[in-house]
Amino acid sequence: MYRITPELLKEVAGASVNKKVVDGLVKYLPEALEKYKINTKLRIAHFLAQIAHESDHFRTTEEYASGAAYEGRKDLGNVRKGDGRRYKGRGVLQITGRANYHTYGKKLGYDLENNPELAATPEVSVLTAAQYWQDRGLNELADADNGKQITRKVNGGYNGLNDRLSKVQRAKRALDKAEQVKDLPPKPKQETPIQDLPSRPVEPVEPLPIIAQGLPFEPEENNG
């Protein structure tokens, strides 16, 4: 396993970074990379390149825009007034829309639908990205060094392809110089326990077939 350091992430970004975002990634990435088997040079390089691009060079875990543009977007599950802003893009892969928040929260054991801001926290931000990576079979594409197809599955198209591929090369070079370690660092303590977060009730909404901005998603089947 490669040691994830601020220096490594800065080299991947190739630009100025947000120290708070980088520190959060350094804290929570190691365990997530191990859990989701993003554990080879190629897999880590492609993963870091994609989250670096989507987070504006590790500068933000929340979309800069207000989210108002998503208001009324039923394809995102935004069927109630205020859903556009409430479920704006958050996380290093920018999950967007009520349906994505509902489904990812259910997968990861967090009430993201009632606490959408939680999706922008370092731990959950990393977990949603790694879960998506696994769900879409992106380790296999990384093994084939297929950055173009990874970009299509992350972005829904090829926006920013050149920057993403450039970051893959930067990540490879950075990993060549990175220290490899056998053991993970101690598991970090969760900064804000979910039970301490204020819960704002919302009526459940059936997840809809959607393609979220920057994050195409296939909702789970409803067997009930």
C-alpha cells in the first residue's frame, strides 16, 4: 500500500490545493482505498486523478454553484421545492440529487437524505467516491489503464478529459516516489458522529432512474 501524504496529493493536483480538503483525504483515504481494493499503482493513480479533477484540484468537496439549477429536476429525484439547493453536488465525486443522496446514504449507512451536508465531510466524501468506483467496476478499467472510459463512467461524457489524463500521469510519477507501507495508519475517529447531527425529516421519495451531474448513477432495484 502506498502512503498517502499531502505532498503526493499536491503533486497529483498540479495546482494550489485547499489544505483542509487535503488533510481530510490524507486522514480517510488509506482505509477506503484498502476496503475497496483501490490498492495498486494504476488503480490509485486513476482514482486520485478523477477525484482531483472533480474536486477542482482538491480545493472543494462542495459544488461552487448554489444548486438552484437542479430545482425541479425529476431525473435527479428532485421532486420537492428546495431539493435543487438541498441536494447540490457534494463529495470528491460530487453526488447530486435527492435520489443519489438517498441511495448512497443507504449503501454506506449514513442518513444523507436528512443530512445532505454530511456528504461534503472528508470521511463520507471519500466513501461515496470509493463506493461509486466499486459499483461501476472502475478498478478493472484502471487495471487496463483506460482513463478515457473511466472518465466516461465518472463524468457521463468526456469533459475535462485532457486534465484527467494529465493527472493520471502526475499520479503515476508521484506514486513512483511514494513510500510503500505494510500496515494502515490507525483508524481515524469520526469527527462528527452521525447521532449528534441534527436530523431534518423529509418525506421519502422513490429513487428515480437518473444521471447525476458529474456522476452517472444506476439506482438499486426496489424489491419491496
